Amino acid sequence: MEHARSFVAALPADVSTVVDLGSGAGIPGLVIALDRPTVSVTLVDRRAKRTDELARAVQTLGWHPRVRVVCADTATLVDDPTWAKSFDAAVARGFGPPLDTLTTAARLVRRGGWVVVSEPPRDPSTRSSPGTRWDHLELSTQGVSAPERCGAVVRFHVER
């Protein structure tokens, strides 16, 4: 739960729509919905079994229609004008290589929005300022800012 709350803390106060990519069991999306009741959350997973369970949980919690569940592959959503650039923020624990996760998320977020991605724990044995897994990646072509570490997650500002 603490890790999921890192996502909540990384979301700026003016965020009103969030998509949780590769939701699985609903973390962090359901925690965002719990902690930020004014935010509309869309939980996306490609596995029908997972989305069926999530839909039942959302119904039981009484959060429908503020929280919606979508069974789809994120690769199909980014090319659909209904979804592309339609959210204030995207969150993901990581459903593939970091650059793939970032690229997909950024395509679903409007200009000026945010992408928040889970980050592996820092290595406490490193004395100097440790780098991140994003340091060696060419991020300028992704249309996002440099990563900003926010506890257990990194946050990117979508610039285009």
C-alpha cells in the first residue's frame, strides 16, 4: 500500500483523469481512486480475468462510473483517437521495458500532463548520487521531461 501511495503523492493536485496501464489487481489505480475521490480513474489490462475481477470490485465499492475498467491491449489504445492524449496522467508499475512503458503512457496523456512509473529501489551501497534506469535512454524523442524521482516512483512531464 505504501508503494501505491507514492503514485498518489506524485500526482499534482490539478490532475482529474488518470489511466492505470497494466492494472493487474488494480494497484495503484484503486489506491488513487480511494485517496483522491475527485479523480476519475480508468483501469486498463489486457487480461479479461483481471478486468472482470476489477469490474466487480469497482461495483462493490460503489465507484462506478468514476472508476471504469477496460479490457484492452495498451498498444491498441494509443492509436485510437478516443484514448490518445485524453488523460491528465498515466500511471504504470511497468508492463514491459521502461522505454516502452513511458512511450505508451505519454501517448495517452495530454500535453502538460504527467506520467508516473514505478522505480526500482535505490541501492543503499552507492555513496554518490545514484543514476536511474532512465539515464541511458534517449528521452528527448519521447516528448517528456527528464525523470523526477518521487520516492518509489519517477514522474515525467509530458511536453508535447
